Amino acid sequence: MPTPVADRDALLQQALAKSWFYPLTLPDGRALPSTHDGRVDAIHLTRARMLDQLIDAQFPGDRQALSAIDIACHQGWFSLQLARAGFGRVDAIDARAEHIADTQLLAHVYEQASINPRQRDVFALNAQDDGTHDLVVMFGLLYHLENPVGALRVARALARRACVIETQVVPHLGGMVDWGSYEYVRPLKGCFGIIDEIDEVHAPEASVTGVCLAPSTEGLLWLLRAVGFRDAYVLPVPADGYEQLRHGKRVMVAALV
Ligand SMILES: C[S@@+](CC[C@H](N)C(=O)[O-])C[C@H]1O[C@@H](n2cnc3c(N)ncnc32)[C@H](O)[C@@H]1O
């Protein structure tokens, strides 16, 4: 049912009165205020292009019968992209209530009824209560968590066909490790960097606990297979894409069920 004009104007005013982490333009062409004067738009736009390519490759054709879940949706920009790509159901999940309210506002503004925003911690999600989804999207979350392996297990449990993870990564460390004795050694599969966000847990983009483990790319690929994905690979970055993605300091990884 279309929103009455007066309610619609109120909605647009509400959106214009807030600031947004993402580059957003109202259907009438007015730009929504940016929290950072557009300085981080490049990362969002590159990731959106890469997500579109993944969706086209893995989910060609009509997507109305398909469902996606956007874990750590923030203000719902990628949820909006999934809805516009035609996924018939898009669950938008974030630990922070204010992000869920903003995602709901965006869903109303852009009249995307397939978006279902819900406040949940990633570790509270499970297949029984939250269903399984053709596509699981987990962007910008892994390196804000103290239990990234647990989050990968959640992603695997919720994924029916594919999962796409985007994360900051740390330099890889490889080689053999003495495992009790120099005569009993094990290959290092990857590593994590410990990052301190303890004083930033109030920040809208930060960890909710303050202790963060960021993986190496090699470690992430190994872990995705270890938690049950049949394959995992790093997605190609456009030649003019965001510098961190081009230089492998962040990666977007597809994992297939
Ligand atoms: C850097 S932002 C990334 C947002 C968005 N996915 C993106 O890539 O633009 C991190 C997001 O993770 C959310 N978050 C942090 N810890 C979380 C947790 N344990 N469970 C669910 N969401 C969490 C934050 O509220 C924030 O929206």
C-alpha cells in the first residue's frame, strides 16, 4: 500500500534531518547529509560494485524467491542494495538499536518492504530462529569481533548457498611451528592481529566489546573451509577501486556452501 503524501513528506524530512554513513540520494534527487562529508564514500561504492558482481555471478535470473541476510547492516545501505537486486526477503541485522531504526527509515523512504530490520548480536543468531538464507552478507564486522571464528560458524549455519565476507586483514605469518617439541611441528595456517577498540565501544562503527581480532587473508580462507564451506576465494577488485581493497589490506571473500 503506498504511503499517504503527508506521511511521505514527514519520512523524507526525517531522513534529511539525520546524517548518514553512506552516499544516499532521495528518490527526488536530494542528497542525504553525510556523517563524513563523503570522505569514505569510495570504500562503500567499491564494495557495492563487488557485491553486485558476486550477486550476478552466483544468483543470475529472478531472485524473488531468494532470501538474504545482511549481518552488521549499520544503516542498511547494503540491505537496500540486496532488496533492489531483487531478493524477496532481506533480513537486516545489527547489534545497535539506532542502526536498526535508521535501516527501517531507509526501507520506508525507498519503499523496500522486503527489508526486515532486527536488532541482534551476531552471536545470538542461529538457523532455528533466524532461518537459513541463500546469501549471507557480512561486511565490515569480522575485525570488530573478539570471536571471529564463532561469527564464521554463524555465517555457515545461516548460509544455504553462499556467503560474502568483507574485512580488514593483517599481514600473513606462515611457516612451521614447534608443537610440543621440535620433532613435532605444525604448519601455521594464518594469524590474527589484536586491535584495541576498548575506548571506542560507543562509536557507531566499532566493536561492542572493544577486543578485536583481525585475520590474515590466508587464515580467513582456511577458516572458511574449516567451518564447512566447500570453497572460498578472494573476489577481484576493480582497477579503480578503493585503495585498501586494491592493495589487499581489506578483502572481500566469497564462500560457497
Ligand atoms: C564498520 S561497521 C560496518 C557496517 C556495514 N556492514 C558496512 O560494511 O558498511 C560495523 C558494524 O557492525 C556492528 N556490530 C558490531 N559488533 C556487532 C555484533 N557483535 N553483532 C552485530 N553487529 C555488530 C556495528 O554496530 C556496525 O554497524
